Amino acid sequence: MKRCLTYLCLTALVATLAACRNDEPPMIAESENPILFDVGQMPTRATIFEHDNMLIDHAVGGGNYTLDSYVTGTATQYHNDNWVYYFPDGARWWFRTGNVMYNTYWPKTKKLDFMAYMPYSEHLNKSTFEIEPYQPGTGASFSCTLPLVYNGTTPPAGVVTQDNVQEFLYAYTKNKGYDDQVAAGGAIPLQFVHPTAAIYLKLAQSYRMTLNTISFENIYNQGTYSSTNDTDDPAFEYGTWSHHGDKTGNDLVLNFNKKVPEDINYNTVFVGPILVLPQALDNVILDIKAERTDGTTYNKALNFNDVEAKDRKWEPGKKYTYTLQLDDNNEEILFKIEVEPWTAIDHDHIVDVE
């Protein structure tokens, strides 16, 4: 009986040790110097993460990101989909697996290129962004397909309406080593940026009517983004978008059926932010359909070819506020365009469509 008891105790101990081994983090320990990160934002702001504090706030979807790294100048991976987690006690970002926080360590001699993506990869399946394989000459790159239709109905399986598109930010910094961490004050800065553009709509004074739809017609909704820049650099510029498919027939349709001015206040943002792919607006049509109080229709369209050249594009990291003036005394749509860096958000996150 005593022998059986001893055997059972040993079995339990082995099982416990095996469980501990399964929970052990995938430590990388070439040197004795842990890799530490400090997270912030470049002058752009995402539509949810409006300031740096929100990047560490778990309550609003921050506090987690995915980190990959490669030995500089090669395709040799050093970190692979590592979960990095902000732990409020001690105000530090830790590598994490399960409930275990751990360090990874700098290589003894080599430097690293870091790419980070927020939200954490477990949630990327809710996003329309897909990470592309790393190429040393390209850096951080990803493809994107934005669903661009509001129809007020339950979307088909696998399709997410624009207002439910998951936020996506990325940070990319290259050729970093332990000496760079020391020079930066003890942590490598990861400056997150937003690769898309954002549209907001306001309505100037207009006749009383029911606003039915506003459409941006003939725009690209698929593309691949490539960054070859180091986001630590004050002279940072965004990378490039290449677009896929034929933009003809790809329309961003906003369904409203809202009364003016009862439901939509003048000179107030009533829709946005709408995420769109940066692109040239050649032959893009802005189409507005409404119904007057007497039952007659209002239908006007504007071709962006007819606006000033500086306003015929959407650029990454910028927000575009279009103030529309719907007036029967004019044969065309009149509107004011405000373009500014995505820095200070002065209104709420609104997508007020059906």
C-alpha cells in the first residue's frame, strides 16, 4: 500500500512538472540584457486610440499588441507573434504567455527590426488587415480589404460593415540593438501610426429635407501597404499603398433616411470616422440623394476631377471633413473641405447610419 502511495505521489509530481514546462514562456536569452519597449504615437491618431494613454488602456482595447522581429538585413525571425502586454503595476510592457510575464533578451551582437501590430493578433480575425511576409527591403507590410457598404441589414457571414471594422495600428523600427535602447533612455520607442485615412461629414445650412444616402463612388477598397521607413525618425514619412482590383463599382454608400434639421444638426459632424484606403480621387463621384418635404427628389453629384488638385486625394494618417451645402439655388454641390493631420480629435467616434 505504501508503495502504491509513493507511486501516486511521484505520478502527480511528474504531471505537475510537465504542466509547468508547458506554461514556461518561450524565452530568448542570448545575452543578459532584456528588451524593453516604450509605446507612443506619431502625429497621427487612430479613431479610437485618440491619445497615448488609450494605447495602454485595456478597457478601450489597448494594452496589447503583437510583436515580430527579424535580424536586421535578413529574413531570420527572432520574435514570432509574441504577445506584449501592458501591466499597470509597475507601468511596464511585458512579454506574456497565458498568465506568465517574462523577458526576452537582446542578441549578443546582431541588431533587430521590430514590427508591432495593435490589436493583439488574437483579435486580428475581426479586422480586415492581413500581415504580409517580412522582406528586409520592404519592412512592415500588410494587405487590406475594407467593406464599404452600409445597408442597415445583418451582414453576410464573414463580412463586417464599415462601422464595425477593427482599428489597426502598426509600429515599425529597424536596426536596433541594446546600445540603442540605452541611448533612448532604457526602452526602444515603438511609435504606432494609422495607415488609413478618415472621412467626417458635416452639413451646412440647407433646405428642410430627408437625407437618404451619400455615396463615394468608384473608389479602391483593396490594397497592400509597404513601409520602408523607420518610425523613430523625426522625418518619418508614410510608406506606399498599391491597389488591387477595379475600383469601378466599388462604392461607399451611407444610408441615412434622416430628417434635416430634426435629426441632423447643422455644422456638426453627423457621420465619421469612416476608414478609407488612401488613394487618388480621379473620377470619384460624390453623390447625394434626398427627398424634399413636398415629396420631390433632390439628387446631385460631384466629380472630384472638378475640385482643386490638392483636394483630389486621401492620404494616410489624415482626416477629411466635408461640410456639405445642399441648396436648390445652385446646380452643383457646394462644400468646404478641411484637411488636417490626424492629431487632435475634436468630436466623438460617430457612425450615425442605418
